[in-house]
Amino acid sequence: MDDSDKIYIEQLKNLLCEAVERQMNRASDFVFLQAYIFERTRENIGLNTLKRIWNYGNTPVTPRSFTLDTLAKSVGYRNFEDMKLFYGDEGADASDKILGKVVSSSELRPGDHITLCWDPGRRCTVEYLGSNAYRVVSSERTKLKPGNTFQTAFFATGSPLILSNLVQDDSFAPLYEIGRKTGVTQLTVETAK
């Protein structure tokens, strides 16, 4: 690990704080973070390791590759190297895209609705069908239309959304991207009753 990785580790810590909506300044924050990471990756990172990464208690540590990969997976990247590629050679300051709120298909039940917004002024509500599949319920100012279906494993604010297997009337697109310039700007979930 070289000195430039420190920039990326700080970026990763920021992404995790955003994802769990905590500042990591209390012991209970680390317990919450540990559960969040396990829920998304099925890997257990020790509380002491997490505290050392945040220098909580003045015992800093340089994390192992496995730990960094697991932390990166918990916020939607394949591994730490993938996260570094996303932010470019100049580190986190080279990009204004920040991965924020993440909703994984595995967290949803069929019938749940997700409303997505992205610039300029686009809005779409989709219904989860199960097995990573969704159907468009309503849309405003977008090419996605009610009845269209697609697949995705997760949604995240601050990042473009890649849809796979998009079916629109008689056409099929293996991959379709929304929010290319600014990413998804807003994401809300309404659970089925």
C-alpha cells in the first residue's frame, strides 16, 4: 500500500459514514457499522479494526487488503481497487460523484416501490418484482415508460444507474444508463403493505 492509498481510504471512510448516516464518533456507531457491513457482504470486520481505521482511541492501523475490499463492497464496489478506479488517478478530489444512500435488491420485498430522481428534473417510480427485476410504475421526463421492465442489483445516490435487460414495448436493451452526468440525486423506498 502506498501513500496515495491514504486518500482513497479517507474517501472510503466518508462513503461509509454517508451510507450509515453516522459520524463514527461513538462506540455504538461502530457496532452499527459492523452490522451494516455484515448485512451487505456477509463478512465480519472486527470492532477493534473498524475503530483503528477511524483512529478512534488513538490506535491507528493500516488496513489489510481484505478489510479494504470488504469495506468497499459494502458501499457498492467490487473491491477497493474498483473504488480507486472510480475516483481516478488524482484521488477523491478528482471527482464530484459521491456514493451515498444504497438500496440493494436483496433488502426489498416484491411490491416495494422505489422512486428515483436524476437531473435534469427526471423522476421514475418502479415496483420490485423479485429476483432483481423491476417494473416502471410512473415516470416524468424520461425515456422509461410505465410497464417497462429491467433488472438491477442495487440503487445508489451520487452514481449513475446501470439497468440490464431493459424491455420497452418491442425493443430490448442489454444495458441502459440513467443519470450519467450527476448520478441518481434522490432515492426513496416505500414498502408494500
